[in-house]
Amino acid sequence: MTAIDRRTLLALTAAALAASPARAATGTLIVPYPPGGAVDILGRLIAGALEPRLAKTMVVENRGGAGGSIGTGALARAAPDGETLGLLNVTQMIANKYLYERLPYDPDADLTPITRLATGTILCVANKEAAGAKRWGSFRDMIAWSSAHPDETRMGSSGVGTISHLGIELVKARTGASILHVPYKGGGPAIVDLLGGVIDIMFDVTPALAPLVRDGRVVPLGVGSLERIAAFPDVPSMKEFSDIGLGEVDIQTWYALAGPKGLPEEARDAIFAAARDAMADAGVRGKLEPGGFTPLVDASPEAFTSVIADQNPYWKELVRLSGARLE
């Protein structure tokens, strides 16, 4: 190639680069659970809602395992530049420090809370054949039968120390019912065994069980919150079982945005404003509510930090009741 040819090639390359649009900014949203679950679905919805508001493409990165600790540890180690965020829940931000002997992050020191995005409760459903044979028309019936038949009711959860496990342990402590806990490695395998009759009931987050209820494949017995929820207005809440000791039970989990420690206030506040705007969007809310999520944005990152501090004793006690302690 001659010198003229080289100069011509360089000129053409420079012109092409100048004419091409600038590469779009890209951010990462870490979801500390495998693809396909309720949190992953929420994460992809949130990522899409944040994109136009942050003017960047948000890539969802699934890093499941150890109750969300693996993905949260990755978030804690990320550069505090506002490019990496995490969609975490109350387990990673509070409960894990009481559940695990060792964590790859410190929930209080290694994360920057930004805001909650949604809350949700757990749903108790029963295998149809089991409910029919044992005449479980309600949560009250299931508790009464379980009290009279110790350890004969098999309750599946998505794992030791999960919200589904902690929730049933609280119910057992308040009612005295004897229910056998059968932990699984995730909600999917538990649902398979629930439908197959290997287990009788299951407590899990509402978005995971909602499709089964709507398809009539399971019998809904109750929701774990104090009040009924919009997604299933005909399913009774815990307050309606005050006669068996559950009148003050309000099992709520939440899903939140967080960044690594050291996130500058300017970046944190910009992300908070984008999240607040996204969760006010009717289209976003319309996709959340049918799945059992209730949109919720804190007044400020500082307010969210206060919520975390206030809820620590509650989750510490739930973990104590469960007796769970993990390596």
C-alpha cells in the first residue's frame, strides 16, 4: 500500500467515525437471583423503566446463589460511579446478616440504599387434592387440621431462611400449629412438588404463585399481609385470623435499588429521582400490581436508610424463630 493509500484510508476511517453516532451509555442492574423468577421479572421491568430516565441502556446481570449474597457481594465490590446498581430485597439488606455465619459483604457498611420500589407479601396455597381430602376451605381450617395432626402437613419453601420459610415459622409460633417444613433449592422445584402432591402447602412470594391461583391449579388459603391485596381481593388476610393468634401478623418483603458504598450523593440522588419518576408511571404500575407487587417509593434515600434501621429487630426475631443459621 502506498503512502497516499494509507492517508486516504486514515481519512476515510476518521470521517466514518465522525459521522457515526456516539456509543450509548450502558449501566448494569445486578439481580441476585437466577433468570425467570419473580425478582428477575421485576428487575427487567425496572431496568426498562429506568433506561429513558437515566439516558442509558440498562443490562440485567443475574448472579444468583446463597440467598442473594453472591450478587450482592458483586454489587458491593463494584465501582461507586453510578453505573452499577442492584435490585435487592429485605433478605440481602437485612435478614442475611442474621442468617449467615459469613457474608461476602456488610449490609450496613458496603451498600448505598437508594429507595424501595415495591412491596409484596407471601401467599399460602394448597395442593387441590390435599385441600379437598382434608377439607381446607381456608387458612384457619389448615391451621386447625395441622394442630390436630402434628407434622402431617408438609409445607414447601424456596429455601432455608427465605421469606417463605421465615413466614411459616412466624405463623407456627403464633398459632402453635405443627407443620413440617420441607426446604427446596428455589421456588420452582417446590412448585413442581406442590402440584404433584409431594407437599401439601406452600408459602412463597405472591408473584411466584399468582399464575397457579389464576389457572385454578392450587387453592389459595390466605395472604401473609395484614390487609387483603388488590391482586387477590377474595383471599383473606392475616388480620381476619385474629382468633387463632394472627391478627397482628404482617409479612411484607420489599424490593429496592441500592448501589455500592461510596456512591456520590449527586449520582445517588439522580438515580433516586429517575426511580421515583418511573414508579409514578401508570404503565409501570399497571404491570406490577397484577403480579402482587405494590409500588412504593421512599421519600428520600435517607428515609429508606431509616426504614432499614427500624426493621432490623423484626427480621432478627423472624430469623431467631426459624432457628436457621447458614454457613
